[in-house]
Amino acid sequence: MRILGIETSCDETSVAIVSEQDGQFVMEKNELASQVKIHAQYGGVVPEVAAREHASIVFALMEQGQIPHDGEGIDAVAVTAGPGLVPALRIGVELGKSLAWAWKKPLVAVNHLEGHIYSVWFEQLAPLFPAVCLLVSGGHTELIVMRGHGQYELLGMTRDDAAGEAFDKVAKLLGLPYPGGPEISRAALKGNPAAIDFPRPMMHSGDYDFSFSGLKTAVRVRRAEHPDDTVEDVAASFQQAAIDTLVAKTMKAVHQVQPASVILSGGVSANRLLRETLHGQLTDKAPEVSFHAPQLSLTGDNAAMIALAGLMKAKRGEFVDPLTLVADPNMRLA
Ligand SMILES: Nc1ncnc2c1ncn2[C@@H]1O[C@H](COP(=O)(O)OP(=O)(O)OP(=O)(O)O)[C@@H](O)[C@H]1O
Ligand SMILES: [Mg+2]
């Protein structure tokens, strides 16, 4: 099977073609146009601006032949239907519907978070089930148990800000540009993670929920009271506090669920310290559990992961009507 994937849920416009050959997933194409520079001037993503950009980029991609005009060789179309920004999602959804209808190909509606999880299936070694998934992105922070393909149970999630959102907001407090995650981790390389003892929110709450808004406030208060702290020390200490909570809760889930594998994915999974800390803890405390994280180029939003998740759904015959599909900004996984 060869599937076209479309992703426009936030500020990346992406189309991809993925096929399955001898049980391996092949990324034949993954075109990505980032709008980060456009939104950076506003300090965050402006939905209407994102939608306008998506619309002009998808037509440019078509003109360049990145989307086959007649659908030849494509067996199905997969599109991100949610969660995300409604005006942005709609561009991809309407494009997917139009192509599927015109080409007379089946249409698959993909949950963006499911796409992030499936980004690790491009690696040589596929995760075994059950898998504990730590999904950390700009809009979500969730611990999920995956018992099989397409089977998700939510263990816990953030009660306020997502981890990526906290990185972005703390970066702003420190005068670093948007998106803040990579900037914080870069600054943190030169800082002391033990310089400031920031709170580890909900670390011992007994459940699997997270909270990052208090940590962000702690950084703001500290900044006001100790203006002489270096940006590097604040970044390193904040990053350490955020990672400590993420890893502690994931390890708690590992002890309870006894999974065969752990999947780390989403934009924040690009964070090297987070990867190394979680992998290290697993090697120490649960060496039988395999660790999976996407290649760095697939940590952020991309259509390849949407195509792969869509391909799995297509194999199960989970199609939607191209005339009636609507974008769902609050689409849930479990
Ligand atoms: N090295 C890093 N360390 C920490 N955070 C990072 C790093 N690289 C990227 N991020 C963060 O990842 C987030 C973007 O991830 P992603 O694109 O998956 O989010 P999104 O698509 O906006 O949200 P969602 O997937 O929840 O809809 C941003 O908040 C960014 O700051
Ligand atoms: Mg995303």
C-alpha cells in the first residue's frame, strides 16, 4: 500500500508519501514547509495567518508536483483531522477530502497525536506491545498505554500547560526567541542544572498527571527576585525540573504497566537530555523494556508520521466519508 499524508494542524505544512514494503515502512517523500519564521514575530502561532500560509503552500506543492495530480500509484489519502487549530486543520482536511473524492480513493482521518506516536515506526526496530507512550509536544503532555495498533488508554495528562508550551513561555521570560524549546536546551548546555532548585510539580501526586504552569511561575518569580542569575543557569535548572517530572511519571507507569517498550515522541522528544535521562533510567531499572524515540527530523510536525498512522488505519479498513469529514480541534486519542 502507498498512502499520501497531509498535515496542517499547526504551523507546518507537510505532504508525504509512505509505503509498506516487506513489513518495513518506506518514507518516499516528506515535504515540509515551516512557518516558524512568520509566527516568530508574534511570539506564537496566529491561527488565521497559519491557515492562509497553509493554503498558499499546498497549492505551491501541487504546482511543484509534490502531490501527484491524478493520484496515480496512491492507494489512500490520510489527513490530520485533529487536534489542532481549526482554521489550520481545515485547509488540510478540505484538501484531503477533495483529493480522495476526485481520485476515488479511500480517505483516512488521522489523530495528530497518533501520528506523533507512529513516528517511531520508521525506525528499524518496531516497539512491542504493550507500550507506554510519553507524548510531549507544544500542545500536549500525555502518558498513554498502547495495547495494540490503534488501542490507547490515557493514564494521565497535563492539567494546564503542555511541556513544550512551558519551554516556549520560559524562553520568552528569558528573552530567548520562539520556539523556545531548542533555545532553552541550547542555553542549558552552558548552565548549571543544580544552580536553582525549582519545584518538581506533581512529582509525588500519586497519579499520572502533570502541571507545568506553576514551574513557569516559579521561573518568573525567581527572575524578579534574582535578576543576576545567568540565563544559562535558569534554563538548565528549569529544564532539569521539567525533565525530572516527565521521567519520574513515565518510570512510575513502567513499574505499574510492565510494558514491553517505552515510546517517547512529540516536539519535545527532540530534547537530548530528556532522551538520555529516560533511556538511562530504563537501562538501569527496567533493562527488559525497549526504548523508542523518532529520528530528530520527525520529532516535530510532519506528514510522514500522519501517512504511517493512516496506513495502519487503512489496513484495518477505518475509512471516513470524503463528503462529510470535519476537522475536530479537540479530537481525543483515548
Ligand atoms: N530540544 C527541545 N527541547 C524542548 N522542547 C523542544 C525542543 N525542540 C522542540 N521543542 C518544543 O516542541 C514543541 C513543538 O512540538 P510539536 O510540533 O510536536 O507541537 P505542536 O504540533 O505545536 O503541538 P501538538 O502536537 O500537541 O498539536 C514546541 O513547544 C517546542 O518548543
Ligand atoms: Mg505536533
